Amino acid sequence: MPLTAEKVLGWRRPQGHVLQLTPDGAIAPIGYAELNPMQRERGHLWLGHVIVCPTERGRGIGTVFVRMLLEYAFDQLAAHRVSLIVYPDNKPAVACYQRVGFKPTREEYHAFGASKVEERMLRLEIRPPLPKT
Ligand SMILES: CC(C)(COP(=O)(O)OP(=O)(O)OC[C@H]1O[C@@H](n2cnc3c(N)ncnc32)[C@H](O)[C@@H]1OP(=O)(O)O)[C@@H](O)C(=O)NCCC(=O)NCCS
């Protein structure tokens, strides 16, 4: 099913931060992500829906974007921990997160949307400071 603007707008959470990457001179963003607060722990943020425009993938943009998101989380939002979940077989995503410094913490099972099928996910986590590149 194609990703629509309406669907993306529906992802926003009231306390969350929606971030977009728009290169100088570009007329539209090429990256999208959300940083949402975790309810039970102040300063613990959830990184979700990281997406790079399909025509721009595989050129290092995702890695730069995730690094910028973490700098914003740690420096501007005073986060002390950022977590996410990813499908373990999503190799570009896992490589991108690990390159920036995320470490796997555990496997989890989640059912998404109306589905009752629990899918195996990998949880990754990072705390400041960001590793040097
Ligand atoms: C995940 C995503 C944001 C990464 O962005 P990107 O711009 O493609 O990432 P990069 O170019 O920085 O590549 C990141 C790593 O993936 C590797 N990679 C890229 N394409 C790959 C592929 N098809 N298979 C395996 N590894 C791949 C790159 O070599 C790089 O690894 P390295 O740093 O060890 O060399 C992007 O692929 C995307 O939008 N995917 C669809 C949405 C999605 O799955 N989001 C993640 C949700 S958790």
C-alpha cells in the first residue's frame, strides 16, 4: 500500500516532535522522522518512522539524518536515552542506526494496527554522548 501524506500526518503525537530533512535549495523534504516522549521516563525518547525518500537511499543520507536527530534529542530536548524498534531483517535501517551508535538491547514481539500477529522486532538504544564519526 503506498504511503500517503494523510497517513504520515496521522502518525503525529501531541507531545511529539516531527522532524524533516530538507537540503539547501530543495523544494521538498527528503527525510522524515518523529521523536516522541516515553510516558514512564522523563528524558527517554522514542525515535519513530525514520524515512528517507526512496530515490535518495543508500547514499549515507539516512545516517547523517539520524545523527542530526540524535544531536537534537540530546542537545535541544535534553534526552538521556533514545530507543527504537526495527525489523531485524531491515538491513539498511539496522546498519544506519548502528553506524550512528545505537546498540541492540533485546528482541521484542509487537502486533501492529489491527493485526493480531506478533512480529519479532529488535530494540536498539543510545545514550549521550554521541560517538565521534
Ligand atoms: C532506513 C533508511 C532510513 C536508511 O536511510 P539510507 O539513506 O538508505 O541509509 P544510508 O545510505 O545511510 O545507509 C545506511 C547503511 O545501510 C547500508 N545499506 C544500504 N542499503 C542496503 C541494502 N539494500 N542492504 C544492506 N545494507 C544496505 C549502507 O551500506 C549503510 O551501511 P554502512 O554505514 O555500514 O555502510 C532508508 O533506507 C529508508 O527510508 N527505509 C525505508 C523506511 C524504513 O525502513 N525505516 C526504518 C524504520 S525502523
